[in-house]
Amino acid sequence: DWTAESFVETTVAQLKQKLGDDKVVLGLSGGVDSSVAAMLIHQAIGKNLYCIFVDNGVLRKNEFEDVLESYRTLGLNVKGVDAKDRFYTALTGLSDPEAKRKAIGKTFIDVFDHEAHLIEGVSWLGQGTIYPDVIESVSVKGPSATIKSHHNVGGLPDFMKLKVVEPLNTLFKDEVRAVGRTLGLPEAILGRHPFPGPGLAIRILGDITPEKVQILQQVDALFIEGLKREGLYDKVWQAGAMLLPVQSVGVMGDERTYERVVALRAVTSVDGMTADWAHLPYEFLANISNEIINRVKGVNRVVYDISSKPPATIEWE
Ligand code: XMP
């Protein structure tokens, strides 16, 4: 007899009671959980919810602008923070996947802590933690968990000393989506594939440069747009592209080229713990491969990942 409507009604009432005139700071990631948590808290306390959305330089193409715009349309009090350069600096020269994750986690904490300090009298930290995150203590998902796994580096940042409000911590993912739908979140946010916190940084194998990010953003956007156009986006659980640290020989007109290789990855899954490679139509793969090679400068070869998890993982790093 659980319904999203009654959950919203009770939770908003409880949040009003609990938070009163207090201020809450919350980091938005563009994903479902943080967005739904923000909408719920916003219903309870309005402008006293201060949302922060950080551009870490490794988001999808146009994602920062698009998502920020939809948050504003929803009426959220949201500050977009362009921290691209700080993240690129922190990532310079790093190739090891865990080193990249740590650099991104630490930089996010520094940026978020700085922003939280700018909000006078804030006393709560809002988080989009959902029930599986609570029971699965090893979870590495999302900014909140990134924070948890790094908070022992050099003492607790100040915002971690705030009281925590987690309105979704009894819900499963499908319930979170139902609540989001009731709250009027657009399908573009609700139906979104999972996207890792470290973003494209773990899809560029090896070291990160703004130029590589730019190439991968273009490839990823063509792939995702293609999936949507062909009605395949909602049939796969997650999809994306990897920029490989190899160059290969190709031919363009009379010229020999020596350029980058990208791997496309699309999987079907229930929870990401196990996954099968998505059996996308050959026709689609053929077209998307041509489109990518023709349109993205610096890429002359596309491969499709046909590994399942286990033994492979979804991401390549
Ligand atoms: P793997 O590659 O382990 O990925 O099969 C399983 C799911 O987790 C996501 N993932 C991450 N999410 N921070 C995140 O927030 C991370 O460091 C991270 N690594 C993997 C991945 O995108 C997939 O959905």
C-alpha cells in the first residue's frame, strides 16, 4: 500500500518539522537520487535549500548547462560551480584509475567545502542516499559515497560535521523514480542511465587532458543520441564510450591516418552487479561507427565491447 503520493506527503511534513527555518546544503550530481532528494527538501523548505552543482570537467557534452537549466526550471535554488580547471590540474599526469578517482573525490570535497562555507548559518547536509547504499556499506556510488571514502584524508572537512538529512534512505531505486515522477521531475532526469561520479575520467584510459575529454564527449554524445533516436536508449541499462590509449592506422582519401580508437560499451543489467553486453543491431553499430569516424576529428576506428560482467566490469577502469 506504499504510494509515491503518500510518501511525498508524509516526508515533506516530517522534513518541515525537522528542519524548521534551518538551512540545508546539498550537492546535485545530475543523477536521479540527488535530484529527487533535492525536490523533496525543496518542497519542505523552499529557498532554504542551497543546491550546488559542480562542473568537474569530466561530465558529458553540454550536461552541466542542460542539467543546471532544468534544475532552475524546477525552481531549485541552485548554484553552478565551474571547477573544470581545478579538476584538470588535480588530474594532470595521473593514469592510475584509483589515483584519478582519489584526485576527483578530493577536489570535489575541497570545492564543495568552500561553497558550503559561503552559505551563512547552514546547519544541515542533504544527501540522496537510498536504501541499497545504506545496506551496501561498500558502495562507491555518487558524491556522498565519494565523500565517505575520502573523509579520512587529512581530517573531516567542515561540511561533514553538519547534521545529515537523507529523505530517501528507506527507498529502492524504482520507488525513488516514482517519487521523482510525482514531484514533477522530467523524464530526462528520471530515465537517465547511471553515470559514474568520476565521469569521463575513468573512460579515458591513461592520463586526462581537456583535448581528450573533448573528443570523448563528442563520441559519447553521438552514441547516446543514436541510441535515443533508434529507441534503444531505454532498452539498455547503461551505455558510453571509452577512449583507448592506442592509435591505429587508417586511410582517408589518399592519406594514411594514425589516430585514436574508441570502444563503445552498452550493457543490460538489473543492478549493475552483473551485466551482459547489449546485443545492439549490427545496422545500428555500423551507422554509429561511420558517424563517429566521419564527424569526430582524431578518431579513425570504433570497436564494440562484447564482454560481460563478470569477468569484465562495466567500466574499463
Ligand atoms: P563496474 O565498472 O564496477 O561498474 O562494473 C558498476 C557500476 O558502477 C559505476 N561505477 C562508479 N560509480 N563512482 C561511481 O559513482 C565510481 O568510481 C564508479 N566506478 C564504477 C559504473 O558506471 C556502473 O554503473
